[in-house]
Amino acid sequence: MVHPIQSIITTIDLDHENYLGNTIQSIAREKAGIIKEGTVVILGEEKEEAVKVIEDISLENRAPSLLERVGSFDFNVKKFSLEESIMDFRDNKTYLQDVKLGLKGEYQFLNTSVALEASLLLNDLGIKLSEKSIRDGIKSARWRGRFETFELEDKVVILDCAHNPHGIRALVSSLEKLFKGKKICFVFGVMRDKNYIEMLRELSKIASRLILTTIKENDRALPVDVLLEATKEIMKGENIPIRGIESPLTALREGISSSEDVVCFCGSLYLIGKILEENGEIGGLKSFLKK
């Protein structure tokens, strides 16, 4: 049996309802299953209904400490741009200035603050980490397909595996801040058991073009015709070009060939995986377009 020395929970929102339940409380209860007796609990979630559940389970398991983002530790965004993300971090003992993030996306500031607090608390458990090693680790972190960004000629291309309403909201928020005034084309594919209606509503807030696709090899994938019909209903009255394309790679080519300033692929881990599988490293997209 594995017994952790820390139990870390970042955020909690509705997803995988068939397995975790259809309320924030039920999902929090499932997530709190990682909390074991005597472990430190580090929590980045602020929703009252989720925090209450995790507090109760922590007490039941005699976990000695529950650390919420607000109060016990916090962060301040110093810079958020496509090139660089920098934050200050503070908890009850430590103040770190100008922490540079390797991961992109606005939501990574919260995730990084949780990781920083977890790293600093390891010192109290006898696992010594220097400030330099912590900073270097945060700066060098990479995550394929998570707001993975590159430039292709005069266009910015982003691969993001946001696959539920919570993730799409976070993605939209980042795009709004980074590309204010720019036109954005979304290439969107989704699994049929996800809340794709709410996801489309979020995308419609900033989309100037929508290209819908699917992963035919995956039985869970939502067919393009179903997705197209739902999108047209949601976008009724909006002057947003919408097109359905069966092949993700053809959708990729069309998105990059569009007139928009930014092309963002999102909606499914499988969609992003398909693109990376076919094109390898990011530079592979350039050679793909020449075929």
C-alpha cells in the first residue's frame, strides 16, 4: 500500500460525472480519497462546497494541516505574456520574488503556487530542497499539449488539451489576456460524454472562426455532423464562420491557412494527441503544410 507524505489537490470542477458524481461535493469527496492519515494536505481550490468536504475528510483522517490558496499561501502575477510568465509567491514563512514559469497559460500561476508550497513544505519533512533547485524546476517545467505555443510564419498556433467546461473557461481567459484585439480560429473536437454544449458557449465568446473535427478511430468521439448541428444552434445569429471537417489533419491545415491571427486546437486530449502523433515535434507542422 502506498502512503504519501503529502496530498495535493489543485482545483475541483465538474468532469467525469459518470464516475465521480454530478456535484462539486461528490467530486471533492472522490478527489479527497488521496488524503491519508498523517499527511499534509495542500489545496488550491476555493469553492466553499469543495473546501468543506476536504476539511471534513482531512479531520477524519487526522491529516495535520489543510492549506488553502488564500490565507496560507498566495501569489501575485508580475508578468503574463506569450514570451514570459513571472510571479511573486508568499506563504507564512517564505517570500519568493520573480519566480519564472516554464508552463504557459494564466491558470499555471495557481498551479505553480500549489507546487511551490508543496516543495517548501518538504523541508519540514526532512527532504531538503534549495531555493535554486525549486526555481529551476518551476522554470524548466514543460507539458506537451498544455497551452503549447509556437509561431508559424505570421500566425500563432496553440495546442491545448482543455477537454471540459472548466478547462475551456481557463483557456478562453488566457487567450483573452494574451491576444486582445486579435482574431482567433478554434479547431475543436470532443468526446461525446463531455459537456460540449457549455464548452462551445465558452468558445463562442471570443471565436472569429470555428472548425469542427473528430477522431474516427475513437468510439467515444462525437461525430462531426452532431457537433456541427449543435454549434449552429448555439451560434444562431452570430456572424462566425463554422465548418465541419472529418479529418483532424485536414482541419489543422485549414485552420493554419485561415486569415485569423491565432489558431487554437482544443477540446480533447485525443485530438491534441493525434496532431502530435502525426507531426512529432512542433517543427513538424511546417513540413506537414508543404505536403
